[in-house]
Amino acid sequence: MSGPRLRRILLGAAALAMIAVPLSATSASAASGDVTIKFTKSALTVEYGQYWSAQMNVAKAYPCQYKSCAHVISIFNAGDSTPLTTEPIGVWSETTSAVSAFDLSRPLPVGKYSLTAAFKRYALTGGSAVPLAVTVTPTSLSTAVRVTNDRNHPTNAVISATLSGKYLEAISGEIGGAVFPAGSWHVTVKNSAGDEIFTKTSDQKAGGDPFTSVYWPGVPPGGDFTASASFTPSAASAANFTIVAAKDATYTGPAAPNTGPTPTSTPTPIPNQAATQAGSTVPVWSLGVAGIIAIVLVIALMLLSAALRRSVSAAAAASPAAVAPTAEKQL
């Protein structure tokens, strides 16, 4: 190879080397300049379904003013590739953002979590190096029970039970995925001797109401009773709740029906006419017999009168025929 040609080759290689060095430096600079996210707190503890939030500091990003921007943060639990957030969180500030219970698809069940934040806007990516430790504890629900009589049917009663607690505030506050759990209600009534005389169990699906009402027919009259009620969440959500038992409700059955006058009852006043009749010494039945006899006598008199009239008529009709022959003999 001739000298001039070799020199040209060496010069070309040197030029390529000079171009390649800046390009590699640029790539390294882009990789080290990805967005970083840092949680402002390292850990938090919440009850199941309770509202919570955590601030995040964002570096090397810029704000996006429109939801259509792919400038977003997603929240993951360590080791899980499915995000906990229902929709990615927008970054509306160049330096800060936040995640809260409202951003999750459902309340975190009881347990311990290690939350990480991942950033992505088109080719720009990043995330959190230090996770947020979240501990979720069971939430408490208190039970109350009462018994009331049915005014329209006094021999029957209604047993009502209600749950209350912070989790119900989460439901009313529309925390994502917060619903009343599936489970079963159990109502029991015992008499003064401790014998179970009435029981009712009813199941309900998730999303139902935190209360129940049971109709108790045929309450034994005059007895003293205690009613209890309890709610048991289904196995899938039982660990998320602590149920505080209700204080038994007392109830006295309706009085036994009155089958006759009592010794202390006041007799109803009798009208004057009735009092006069009641004061007579003639038995009532004798008046009835006398009336029947009077009717029979009237009928007999009517029949006798009719018979007498027929007899007189017959005698009058026979008299002329008997007189005529006597007259002819005298002539």
C-alpha cells in the first residue's frame, strides 16, 4: 500500500474516532439524566380503608399541562408488575407530585407493602430508588342491636342490628373499591332461663348495607328475653376487620290476653229499663212461655169461633124444610 493512501486511511479513522467519542458521551449523559422520584416520608401505618397520602419530590422532569401528555407516574408494590393505581398520576409541577388512597383501584388489604414509583413520558423514564413502606392494620366495626314491638301486631317484634366504624366513612367518602364486605348476620334470642327460642342467619353479598332487620313472630307473652346479633365477614376479607360484639338487648314480651273480667274490674252501668227488668222476680223464660200460651189460646179461639159459625149456618138452613110438612098435616 502506497504511503499517500495509507495516510488517507489513518486520517479517516481518526475523524471517525473524534465523532464517536462525543456521541457516546451524549448517550451516557442521557442515561444519567433520567427522572428521579423520592418519597418525602419513608413509612406510614393506616387502618384498612383509611384515607392516606404521600408526597413525592420529582427531579429532572418538567410539568405537563394536559392529561393527554404521557408524563405520568405509576405506583407498584415491590415484586408485582401490575400497577396499584387505576390511572397513572399526572405530574403538574416540575418538582412535586403525590399519591393517595384515591389513586388506588381498591384499599390495600391488611399486610405490609413496599411501594415504588415509576415515571414515563415518551422516551423519558425514571423512578424511585427508595420505596415507601406501608403497613395496613385491621379496622374496627362496632355492633349495636335493639328489639321493638310491631305496633300493628303486638305479639310480634323486630330485631335490628347496625355496624359503625371508620370503614363506613371510607365507603361514604368513595375511597376506590371500598365496599361493605360479603358475610353473614346471625341473630339469636334467649329467654330468662338462657334457652335459645329464636334464631335467624342471613347471608349478604359484597356491597350490601351495614345493617340488618329480622322479624320475630309469635313472641311468648309476658316473658323477659335477651337478643344478640353478630356479623361475620367472609373468609376473603375477614382479616381486614375486627368486629366488636354488641351488648345484648333486653325485651319483655306482650302481656297475656285478658280472657275474662278481673276481680278489680268495674261493671258496666245498666240502663234504667234493663235495671227494671233485671229487678223483676218473674224469670225471663216464664215470660216467653206465657207468650207462647197466649198465642195458642188466640189460635184456639179463632178455630172455635169458625166452628160455631159453621154450626149456626147449618142449623138455619135445615129449619124451613122441617116446618113445611107440619103445616100440610094441619090442613
